[in-house]
Amino acid sequence: MTSLLVDCEIVLYMANQLKAYMIFLHGLPTTLTRTNFETAVTGLYTHILQFLAQAIQIYQSSTLHRTFKAFWKDSDVQEFEQACYQIGNEVEIEAKNCDHTLSSQDQEDVKKLKEDL
């Protein structure tokens, strides 16, 4: 049961990050970097939803069935945590790429405004 609580804490942390990423995503113009960022965010959502589905299935099974079938092992917790952080790092890299794209576009806009002035 402790393993489940540790994983749930990770899921809540990642869900808060995903909320921030979604706010950032909605403000991005349509570019290739945005598409890459969307794909990475979708991967993180998928990973988290797979965990939640598995947790619900185990929770809904009978106590006897849960006793015979190991709930989560420490190695499972570590694998889930490592996968979350790996996917999270990929999402962060894509977010930085989007930020660089926005900065480049802002610089071009400022240059154009200066020329117009």
C-alpha cells in the first residue's frame, strides 16, 4: 500500500506540472515545436493515465486477489518514477524549444517594428 501512495504522490506532482504545461501550450502559435511539445505532453498524460487505470483495477479487485497478486513492488515504484521523470524531462526540453521559438518570433517582430518606425 505504501508503494501506491508513493506513486500517487508522483502522479499528483506530475499532474500539477501538466496543468502548467497546458496553460503554456494554449498560448503557443502553431509551429513544429508546438507539435513536438504536444506530443511529449500527450506521452506524459498517457503514462499517468495508464498508472491510474492499473491502480483502479487493482483497487477494485477482491482483497484475497490483491493478497495473492503483489500490489506494487519497490522496483515497480522506481521504474514508474524514473519513467515519469524521463518523460517529464522530454516535455521540459520541448517546452524550452517552444520558448526559443517564441523568443525568435518576438525578436523578428521587434525588428519589423523598428523598421516600420
